[in-house]
Amino acid sequence: MAKLSGAERKALPTKSFAETNKRKYPIEDETHAKNALSRVSRSRTPAEKAKVRAAVKKKYPSIGKNEK
């Protein structure tokens, strides 16, 4: 996965994050979206997980189709 520097992350538009109000979980490309799903599934609340999954599904409908 390509790493984001602090400056690159700040330059991303707010809509490139799964949690837009907190600017958490950048999903500007499919690799970052998959990483966001992986990270949120490990340690966040069910509400936060649902929000991130919905944002990823909206932007990249093909991600997670074969996953249960």
C-alpha cells in the first residue's frame, strides 16, 4: 500500500475519508479502502464499523462481495 505523508493526507478532500467528520480512514483508492476495512474490523465499535463499511461499499461496490 502506498503510504500517505502528513501533507498528502491533509491535501485529500474530506470526501476521500470513510469518516468524513473526523477525517479518519482514507479511502481515496481501493488499496486504502481495503486497509480501512481491515483496521476498523479489529478494534472499533459496531456503529463505526458499519459507517466505514457503508462508505467503502458506496465508493467501491466491488470490494467485499466475496467476503462474509
